[in-house]
Amino acid sequence: MGWTGHARTNGPGLASHSLVPALRGTRHYPRPSLDAPPAAACSAHGWGFRIRGSRRCGRWLGCSALAMKITRQKHAKKYMSFYKYNFGFREPFQVLLDGTFCQAALRNKIQIRDQLPGYLAGATQLCTTRCVLKELESLGKELYGAKLIAQRFQVRNCSHFKDPVSGSACLLSMTEEGNPHHYFIATQDQDLATKVKKKAGVPLLFIIQNTMVLDKPSPKSLAFVQAMQANQLVPEHQKQSIEHLKEEQGLVKESENRRKRKRAGGPNPLSCLKKKKKVQETQQPSAAKKKRKRKRNRAKSEA
């Protein structure tokens, strides 16, 4: 096997490993010598082997895969913080899955129930609808495995009990009116994904090769959050002028006369006065009056 490139020395006994195999399809690369420190270290685990200007060593196949996994988890953590803070998502996260997602998980040998909580960093509830199950049943044996997977999940009630619709239309209807139940949508259907991105506050999950990926917030969600923050930053005097203009244009409905709640006022002014000290009147001991003894002069009866 021939080699291209050349070794550049950085000093006595130090060589930078910039050699690239001529056979591009070779999977195993020589490990650099541990005696001489390399010119540049790998950003993943420290090997100093350069390949096509990359900072990763390429010696171990798990090097780039590990770095991609860490990057994917960082992005997921960032997106989850966005939905938690701005749209009130809380655990357990409710994920609505359709047949295409279950089929992709089966094909790529993904354990949804085991892997998804770790990826979203929280407890999850895997859900589906009756319309999705009926759609999988109608497609026959080709999606029999996906149907078995979907049957293990919780079934959410939809408004199409009597007249079933397609799975994509059913999942889309579950996120109407601002997605009040905070559903995630897990699908491989591109048309459904495009429609979901037009709604604010609906996270989207899909599978790429053998990994589950949380899509970044849609422009609709970002615009909604920016508008909400701008409304909170309006000064008080501008809010009053806006309300006044609405009243002049007749855009404000007359509110019903409600009984005003009696708010707690200040303290009783009488209770704030200083307490007067009670003067105890000392009673002087009065001279004991001598009782007058009445002397009765009785006439002696003559014997």
C-alpha cells in the first residue's frame, strides 16, 4: 500500500502525522506513536492523526459517531428548553406516532420505548389514534410489524370515531387550537411534517438512518415567541394608549359589571396610636373612724 503526503518535523524527534493512505476506502489507520507527541490532538479522545484537515483522528470508528451523538444530544437539550420555557411542555412528554415512524423504527431496529426517554431527557408517553391503527390494518401484511408496534401504545380519542380519516390528517387535527395537550408528532411523512411546521409549538420527531432526531423549532414557533416577547416589553403608557384607541374604534367589548373585590387597605389609624400607660391610683389609707358608742341612760326603776 502506497502513501501520499509527507511528514513534517516540528523539532528533533517530533513528527506531525499528516500521512493519508492512498487507498481511500481503507478502514484501519496506523496508530500514531505514543513516544512523540502529535502536532494536533483529536477533539474526541486525544489522538493526533489528521485526515483531510479534520480534527478527528479516524483511528477508531466510534470517534466520529460518539461526537455526533454528543452534538445531537446537545441540540435536543437546547430545543427541549425552548419548548419548555415558551410553550409549557412538561413531563411526561406525550408523543403521537404514526405508521411511517413505527415502520422506520422497525426497519432500523430502534427500541422507541427505551431510547426516546433518554434522548428527550424525561419520561414519555407513547400514543397513537384509532385512525392510525385502522390505516395500518388497511395496508395489509406489508405494515403488519408496524401495526404490532403501534398497538402497544396508548390510544388517544380523536373526533373521527364514526368517520375515520388518514393517519396524517388525524394527527394534524390533534394539534389544533394551539396544541393544548402539548403533543409531539413523530412521523416520516414529509407532507405531514411540512404542515406541522406551519403550526407554532408543535415539536417534530423523525428518524435518520438508525437514530431519532428532534427537529429544530420551526420559523412559525420562533416568530410566535418573538411576538410574545415584544408584547411583554411594551411600556405601560403605550399599552394605555393602545387600549384607548381600541375603545374609540369600538374593538373592545363592554365588560359586564362585576362586583369589585374589596382589597385590603391600610391599618386602622386608631391602632397606630401609642398606648397610654394606665396610672394606678394609689388609695391612701383612711383613718379608721371610731364608731360612736351610744350610751343609753336608762332610768332606774324605783323599787
